[in-house]
Amino acid sequence: MAHAHSPDANIYFVPHSSRWPLLGSVALFVLMVGLASWFNEADWGMWTFFVGAAGMIAVLFGWFGDVIRESIAGHYNRQVDTSFRMGMVWFIFSEVMFFAAFFGALFYARQFALPWLGGEGDGVMTNSLLWDSFSTAWPSNGPGAVGGNFQTIPAWGLPLLNTLILLTSGVTITIAHHALKAGHRKPLLIWLGATVVLGCIFLFFQAEEYIHAYRDLNLTLGSGIYGSTFFMLTGFHGAHVTLGTIMLAVIWFRCLKGHFDRDNHFGFEAVAWYWHFVDVVWLGLFMFVYVL
């Protein structure tokens, strides 16, 4: 079992010097150089990106492995546990602000930019000179019909199904948490495993949705402001679901190895917090991107 508290509650555990921050910086640098070069159609860009991505995965695997071993060894007391909780709270808060910026961009485009381009208020002169026939109806592909005409994805199809999947996953992880606190290992593994499966299903349907959008609806990243905000919001959310699913899978394997007990399981709680955050963000996406 993992023990979150060392015998001396007054001693704050300080880890030894680590190579992981330096290696992580190098891997991230290689990854970003490769990505930028790939976008600029350099022949070596794609492979450099994948080398950097592989390096980042190796660094994270090793770094988190060290943290797990420290936890199992009983180095973490209540002070360290409090620090972990504060760190996770601030991390989730930063993620809230991250998505708030994108929701803000969507709100600005719909409530301010479109009316101005359509000739309302101070945009009367600009509209009459440049975009006399521009329509302020949402969804919009912008002045000049950037990217051509497109169709939107109905809210009551795959988006609704994915909403139900994520809401169900919030229930299953809560049941798993209660099973862990009750010391019931088998239900814990079943319900936590179900959450991982639901996360994978969500990602599968989102990939299907993207394929349908590009292939059949002409809805792409180049489809004006609607296409940009649609893929920006849903794409980043999908990336967060991917990360959350990976974390849930890691926690499932840790539970299988008996790394948590009913009193000391913040690693599980942190991932559960993150997953509920992902659920809430999707509800906002479903309402403001698909429905309204």
C-alpha cells in the first residue's frame, strides 16, 4: 500500500536533485522545433516532432515513476499532501482560465465582431465600403466566405451522445471513489475501468465527428471564425480528455497493484478532480458551440 504520511509530521520531504527537468526541457524544445518545422513543410520537421514527443513521454514516465516510488516508500506526510492538493487546485484553475479565454473569443466573435462587420454601430462605414452584403447570422464563415460554405454538426446527434458518455463517466468514477474509500477493491477496479473505457469511446466518436466534418460538411479549421472556434474549443477539450484517460488508466494499474488505501489516495482524487473538470467544460461546449 502507499503511505501518504511519514512518521514525523514535522519534516517536509524534499526530493534529491533530479535529471528530469533538464531532460524534459530538451525534449520539449525538440518537440516544438519539430512541430514548427513540420507546419512550415520542412522535410525533417515531422520526424523531429515525433522524436521530441517520444522524449517527453519517456521523461514523464520516468518522472512520475519516481514520484510513485517516493509515495510508496512513505516519504510524504500531511504537509506534502497539502502541497499536492494546493498544486492540483491551482493547476485546474489555470485550465479554467485557459478555456475561459477560448470561450471569451467565441463570445467576442458572436456578440461584438459580427455585428460590427455587419454594419451595426461604428461599423456602418466599414460595412458599406467593404462587406455590403455580409450577414451577421451565426454560424459565420466571415467576410468573403472564407473557406467556402459549410454545414454545422447537429447538436442532437454525436454531440449529445458524447455528452451522455461523459456524464456517465462522471458517475462511474464517483462510484469508484466511494468503493476505494470503503476498501472494496474489485468494484473499484470495475468502475474505474469503466471510466477509462467511456473516455476512449468519447474520443472515438469525436474522431468520427471530425472525419465527418472535413469529408462531408466542408467544416474545417479554415471555415472562417466558426471553424476556428469550433475546432479550437473541441480540439483542446479532446486533448484534455486524452490526457485524462491516460491518467485514469495509470491510476487503474496502480489500484490493481494496491497502491492506494481508503485513507491515503490523493493520486486517485487528483485525477477524479481533473475528470470532473473535463466533464463541466464539455457541458459548456455542448451548450455554446453546438446548441446555441
